[in-house]
Amino acid sequence: MKLLRYLGQYKKFTLIGPVFKLIEAIFELIVPIVTARMIDRGVRTGDIGYVWTMGGILILLGVVGLCSALICQKCGSIASQGFGTNLRNAMYCHINKFSHKEIDKFGTPSLITRMTSDINQLQFAVAMLVRLVIRAPFLAIGAIIMAMMIDLRLAIVFVVATPLIGLVLYLVMSRSVPHFKQIQKKLDRISHLSRESLSGVRVVRAFSNQEQEEQRFVAASEDQTKTAIQVGKLSALLNPLTYTIMNLAVVAIVWFGGFRVESGGMTQGEVIAFVNYMSQTLLALIVVANLVITFTKAFASANRVQEVLDTKTSVSEENQEAITIPNDSHAPKISFEGVCFSYTGKSVSEQEQDALKKLSVEIESGETVGIIGGTGAGKSTLVQLIPRFYDATQGVVKVDGVDVREYSFDQLRAQIGMVPQEAVLFSGTIRSNLLWGQEDATEEQLNRALRIAQAQSFVSQLPDGLDAPVHQGGKNFSGGQRQRLTIARALVGQPKILILDDSSSALDFATDAALRRAIRQETKDMTVIIVSQRAGSIKQADKIIVLDNGAVAGIGTHTELLNECEVYREICLSQMSEEEVNRV
């Protein structure tokens, strides 16, 4: 019911459609009466004129019913497609407001399934709501009433047969409906495995692991198939059982109707009308059963969609207007004040469960700061707090002396050029990817960014240069080329803060050194934060922050940390010789 608000301007179609479907159902109930009169007054007496007249009425009823059905079908299509479009757009916009925490919670494959399969199921339910929800029950009840009007005694067959058909429908549905919810969850699993295997196909082949991946997929697919077969077996009982009851009811109508005709209580045409009404009742009840299954599926899908829409982002934009930044020359560019962070989003009493623990650091404007530490030390988590991809569980993160939560997202992130660990490019051209950094960037700005990122050499060799195509994910470039292009994209906007989150891991040492030298020489007023596993990549930094298990193990220059921080010294010696370590 909550999701029906997305019908919006299409609500009128959900009202008009059923009205015309009701008109069609009324005419359909009239057809057996006309047929009965054609048989009794025309065929039996040989009145050909009357037969032609009744035949014309039947054609007229059919044409009007067809027109009504077509109008209803169009209304149903417009309403269902409009509803699906509105809901899909709203869901996509809502997902884009999620922080990394909510994306991690649902998982990308599940969100994709909910936006496609689940919304398609809801679209189908809306179409059925318009087309059949009024028609099917009206036809079933109307056929029984019309039969009673013809002959109340013979209508006892309806009174017996209809509950039996309803009982069969209930027994089949009550056992099959719970499986539909399981099917949607298992489709999520298949989507997850498909995305994981296909996106990591190079790794799978590198380890010759195709057979194991196929087995995983086949196991998930067979699990879903078994559930679907169980539902299919139950549903397969529906038609044989219901048609058996209906055919027995038809036999009863013909049998007892024959006695009624012989006694003069009924005519042959009325018996035929009874048989037609019996068929209409059965078909209407089967449609009702299918509607129940459709709406049960839709109910499961609606819960999954509504779960996403009801989820509030943990990183809310409290202020959407640009704020005035105080001109405080003493305020550091970035400061972390007693920052704790837990991925659970709660303050954890056992400090070892926190990704960051009571961390206090200041970074001055124009500084180049290196962040290093072991795997899982909290390096990436730390820098992701600056643009508010996550919010600190405790403590405050400030930029220019202002709490980052006071900025609007646009104002805060416009100051920051973020280059994540995974180099992601979008399908299009090199130019269209670089313009993400600044939409109105000039050719000179693009070339400058490429030059600093050490990407101009290979871009200039491409036949189309900046207009060279980029395939999905940048798969037509090497890992190092993708990293350099993502660095160039961040530099195009000339941010005040540049964050390189282990974004040169695929570069050779010479290119890495040239990149750091170019950044240092051409971005003197820019605050640069380099997260790296390589000690050599941050040796020249103005300040190095060493993290160990989410806590600060040391802060200082390379020389200072070698003498004062055992963790840093161990990292350096594990990567370089004693002579290289001591060479600044």
C-alpha cells in the first residue's frame, strides 16, 4: 500500500481500466442468455431470422466487449509501466543517497535484483490489479447469480461445485505461496555469484578455477530450480483437479437438466447457458487463484523494495546550502579530534573491534602527508571520513576548522579529489571520464592533469587521443593506465585536498616516483594525502602517519620515525635494505 503512491498521475488509469473491464464482464454474462434464446426460439422452431438477429447481437456484444477490453488493457499498461518507472527512479535516487555502509549492508547484486526483478514483479501486479481484480470475482459471482435466476434447483450444482473448486485452489496456493519468497532470495544468490564470477573472470582463469566456479553456480541454480519445481508440481495439480470438478459439474447439469427439460421446468437453451456459466465460474476462480499467487509474489517483492526505501542513510546531509568558512589562519586544513570508528555504527566497548581508536591528527594546508600501516590498520577508513563516505562513531573530523557534518555534500566534496583503491572508469571516452572532475574544464586543464598523472604519454599515442573510447570499467586499459587516468580525473578539478588511496599500486617504481615529483612540483598549494603500502612512496612526505590496528603508532618525518617508531622501521626494513631505508 505504501508503494501505491508511486502511481502518481496514473491513478486515473487504475480507475478507468476496471470500469471498462466490468463492462466487458457484464456483456460476457449476457452472452449465455442470448445463446439460450437463439437455441430455444430460433434453432428449435427453425426461425432463421431470429437466429440472425441473435447472432448479430452476439457479434455486437463481442465487439463492444473487445473495445472495452482494449481500453482496459491500455490503461493497465500505462498505469503499470508508469508506476514501475516512478518506483525505479525513486529507488535509484534513494540508493544514491546511501553511504558506503548501506551499500555494504544490502550488497550490489541484491540492489540490482530489487531494482529489476522485484520492480518488474510489482509492475505485473499493478497490470493485473487494473485488468482482472474486479473482473474475475464479478464474473464468478455473476455467473452463479445468473444461473440461479435461470433455475434455482439446478443451481444447487453450482453451490456444491464452487466451494470444492475454491477448496482445491486454497490447498494448492497455501502450500505453494511460501516457496515464492524463497525463490526471490535464491535469485539474489544467483545474481551475487554471477556478478562475482564474471567480474573476477581473469582471476578465475588465472587459477584455472572455472570448474569450481561452475559448480558453485550450478549448485545455487539447482537449489533455485528445486524450489521452482516444487511450486510447479503443486501448481500442476490445479488444472486437473479443478477441471475434473467442473466436468463432473457439467455432467450433473446435463443429467439433471435433462430431467428438468423433460418435466418442462427448463429448456435446452437454458441447460446450455448453465454449462457456459459453469465454465465462466471455473475460469474466473482459476484467474482469482493466479491473482493470489501474483499478489503474493508482489507482496514479497514489495517488502524487499520497501526495505530499501525505508532504510535511512547513516550519513545525512543536514545542511544543503553552502556555508561561510571562517578565515582562521591557525586552523589546520584537516583535523581528526578523538576519532573512533566502527563499521557496526555503534560505539563498541571492546576497543579492539573499532577500525579507528581515539585518533587525533592535524594536517596543515599545503602539506604532503603519507599514511602507512599494515593490512587492516585503518588507512582507507581514515581518509574516507574526510569526504563523509562514513561518519565517525565518536569524535570530530574538521576541514578548515569546520566540522565536516556542517558542510553540504557538494561544498565539501568539491574541495576534495578522491582517487580510490580500485580504479573505476565509466564507458565513454577518456575526455568524458576526465570531465567528471570538472564539467567545463578546458583542453589545457585536461592535458595538464594528464601530464601530472603521467598519463599523457600513452593517451597521446592513441589514434583518437582524448576521444579514445573507454569500455565498461576501463577494461581496454591496463591496471596502471587506469590508475593514472583516475588520478588525472581527480586533478582536473584542481581540488584543495587530493587523496590518493593506494592508487599507484599498479605503477612501476619509476612512474610512481615521477608521479609524486610532478604532484609535489605542480600542486604546491594542494594538501596531498598519500595512502600507500610502499614505504618508498611516502619517504619524501612532509609528515608520515603510521597506523597500527586502528591507532596512531607514530607521526613525523621519515628520519624521525626510523628512530622513534618501531612499527614504521619494521615496515621499511621489510621492503628495503638498510642502506635504502637510511637514504632520504
